[in-house]
Amino acid sequence: MNENKLKAIWKEEEKTAHIKGWDFSHIRGKYTEEKDLPWDYEKIVRKYLRDDLYLLDYDTGGGEFLLSLHHPFDKTSATEGFKPNVELCREVLLPLGIHFKECSNPSEIPFASQTLDRIINRHGSFDAGELYRLLKKGGIFITEQVGSDNDRDLVEMVLPGTEKPFPHLNLKEQKKVFEDAGFHLIRAEEAYRPIKFYDMGAFVWFAHIIAWEFPGFSVDRCFEGLLNMQKIIEAEGCVEGTIHRYLLVAQK
């Protein structure tokens, strides 16, 4: 396929790069990631849940994962700060009786002190001191986080020299943050695993959605880099990068 046709296809993907909640179904089958993490976040969360415990999902996205837990709605709370997702949560979560509140500041979560048994957070923001305030004694915070090295090799292919958006998000530094806040760490792990794209249109869509990792990305600006990645796909079947994740289970 010639360069003009590729560019036209990629620019169409650029136009469609919008999501509600955290729905990556648009590129399902065209990329893979998180297939081989050494932990299962859902299983870990379920291990620490009981029906009598008060649960908060901070930065719930569209509530998709939270609803999959089937925790009693009257003991379930959630927050979200991204405006399109806020409206989605109001439409989906509030009618169920889930206590949903808009919140975009992890240092000012609008719930009373020592009222929660479990707080979960997957790939969202957090403030260890605020989490400590909210949890009852013995309460547990569970998070899987995207680390500072996430997708850096892919970023370098299209936007070389781009600074890391969150340089302190790594296990060593965050363990100390939680310990300094008064938490006991039950579990602390870190992993680097492959992310693979089998289609460059999927990568264009992805780079637009993950805008904080790929600041200023566009097909026009990054066209030469995209062409080089296309050549790798044609030669090897995919273009591969590296994801960075870490897991913390912390008890007050």
C-alpha cells in the first residue's frame, strides 16, 4: 500500500479516537497487552472483599470493573473526574443505588474519615495520605498502576525525546510513599511485559487516547515514525513495546 493510502487510513483512525468509559473494543484483535502479568488484579480484589465491607472504587472510569465485582450496591461507592465518564457513571451507577460522586482531586475525596473498609484503584490517581484518612483501622487499599516507563520505547519511535509524564511512578518510590503515610505493605510487585500492535491504525488510535504518554501526537507530525513502524509490522508481523505495571496492597 502506498504512503498516501496509509496516511488516509491513519487519519481516519485519528478522527475516531474517542472513548466512553475505558472501552478499547475499537482495537480489539489489533493489539495485545496485559496478557501475562504475574498477578491477577481482579482475583486480588475479590480475595479481600466481603459483602459486609464498605468499598470505594476511586477513578472508576465508566464503572465497568466495579460492576463486574457484584458487590452489594448499598455498600459500594465510586468516584470519577473525567467529564464524559462522570456523566456515564451518573447514568449507570446512581440508579443502582451506588454512592457515586464526581472527584478529580485525589487529595480531596468527598467521603468522611474512617468510613471505608476497602479502596480500589486501577490505573488512576491517588494520594496515600488521603487514602489513610478514609480507611478504617485495618482497611486495605489495592491498586494496579501504570509505571513511569510505560510504552517509552513506542513513544521514542514517534516522539523521540519526550519526557516521562509521571517519573515517580515506580515501585521503589511508591513503597516509601505508602510506608511514610503509615501503611503496612501486604504486597508490592512490579512487572515489565510486551505490548504488541498488529495494525498501525490501531496504534494511531491508541496514541491519541493515551495522550499524556504521546503529547502532541498526530499522523502529520509523526508520519515518518509511523512509516518506520509499518515496515516493522510488514517484516515481523507486529511492532512491540514494553508496558510497566506495579501492584500495591497496603493496610492501615
